[in-house]
Amino acid sequence: MRVSYSGPARDELARIVAEFAPVVVHVHNFFPLLSPSVYDACRAAGVAVVQTLHNYRIICPGGLLARDGHPCEDCIGASPYQAALHGCYRGSRVGSLAVARMVDVHRRRGTWSDKVDRFIALSAFSKGKFVAAGFPADLISVKPNFAEDRRITSTSRAGGLYVGRLSSEKGIEPLLRAWDGLEVPLRIVGDGPLRRLVDSAASPSLIAFGRKAPAEVAWEMARSAFMILPSQVPENFPIVIAEAFCQGLPVVASRIGALAEIVEDGVTGLLFSSGDPEDLATKVQWAHRHPEAMRIMGANARRVYEERYSPSVNFGQLMKIYEAATARNRSSAVS
């Protein structure tokens, strides 16, 4: 019942703001317990608000711009209540109704235009979707994710690597079908609802490790020739790409969502048609047969990491966004 608005969450944040006296409150996720009510606590105290759009929850109750593992934009610019018919939130119609109500209530109230000083979209693709849903374009800054520089020097690289959740929207099934008959080594790191399917597909060329610690993931990246991102839904900005680029690891990714924006085909990796195991297999075979080309793409990826996805670069971008948010907040207070 408090998904749309939580008085207790607002009051608690108001207490914390009064005690801490921040200049900016940076909201990463208010769903489900805090709700957009936290904006009112900030507004009452005259504090600037920045909201990072990590997913699409406030324009798509499912949060992924997808339904049944495929892209879906039905709720952009239209009634979000249709999500309740499909059970887009965790397969629950009741839960989906609650989230749809939150989306609808704050769309009607103008919350996104009036109570947030600056939004952070993780990609130009993401910004475009929020603008299409009615968000003010001039309030959305594009700032990608970043990754700590855990670079490991490695002279031997071979095979492909998948790192991530083992679920349908991540393209695990097309990935496994693409590998049927391939003799290219593939290491899979991660866990999720399709773990048994992945384990059952294990072979001399396909090894599943399950979950690994960040340091171990970095090592797996450092000894791989390329990473695979076979997503079937519009990804926002998977941090795993920044981590791969940090290791000088080119990425073979689906041509979908922001992935086609982040991975430059033939420069920092290769793109293939989302959900197409044959196209994926073709790109993997090419990558396996052209190690020098992949090495050059990896060097390009590392350079892009240093230019766009390192902590120092990201910090500078964030400070500029905070400055813009505080300037708008001061202007609003005067007017």
C-alpha cells in the first residue's frame, strides 16, 4: 500500500536530512519501501535531489522494458495498468497493480518534472526511452557506470567468457544453443534460475563455475579472449562491460538496447542479432579464428575504459551533475 507514497519513509528521511544537512540527496533506488515520498522530505528542507535511473521501473512496472523475455514498450506513453494484466512485476498481477499505480500516480502529479533536479541515465538509449515517456530531456544527464581499475596483466588469452545472471532475459538459452557443436572454450560464471540448464550443458568446451568473487572474475576476464553478452532485453548499462573493458577484454554482445551503443562493432567487440544462436556462433567462430584482431579490439576497449569508465573520469562527471542540480534547486527556491 505504501509503494506509491510512504509517509513514514518521508518522515524518517526528513529527520536524517535535518540531522546531516546535506547539499544534495542522491537517490539510487526508492522502490519499494521508500517510495517517491522521499523527494518531499528533500523539497521541504530545500535540498537538491538527484535520481539515478538504474532501471526502467518508473516507466515500466516490470523494470526491464521487457515481457516474457522479449522487448516491450507498451507502457511508455500509455497506461501502465496493462502491466497488471500480464503480471509484469514478478509474475504477480496484484504486485504489478501496485507498481502500475505508483507509475500512474506520479506521472499524473508531475513528480518527475517538479521534484527531481537532475536525473542520471546510464546511456543515451536509456535517456531516449525516458524522454519518450514524458521526462524533461534537459533534466537528464547521461553518465555511464564505472568500474574499479583491477587490471591484471596476462600474456595468455583464450576462449570466451560469460559473466552474469543465469536467466532467460540474459540470453542463456541462445548462448547454449550457439555452443552446440562449437569447439571454442567457454567459461560461464554466475548463478540464477537457469543454473541446472547450464550445468547439464557442460562439456569439454563448456565449463560452468557458478558464482565467483570480484577478484576471481577479474582473473577470468584477464585470461579470456572475449566476453559474451547475449541479452534478449534492452540492457541499460551492465557494469560487467566496464569491468571487461578495464581488463582489455573485447565484448561480443547482442545488438539490442544500450549494448549496441557501448560496444562499437569491429572496434571494441562484435555485435550479433539478439536471440539468434546462429549469428552468435558465426561471430564466436570469427573471434576464435582471428586472435590478433581481438587483441587489437581489447586494446581499444582498455583505452575506452580509461577515457570513459574509470573512477576519476566518472567522479568528474558526477560533480558536474551535482553542481547542475544544486543550481536548479537554488533557482527554484528563488522563483
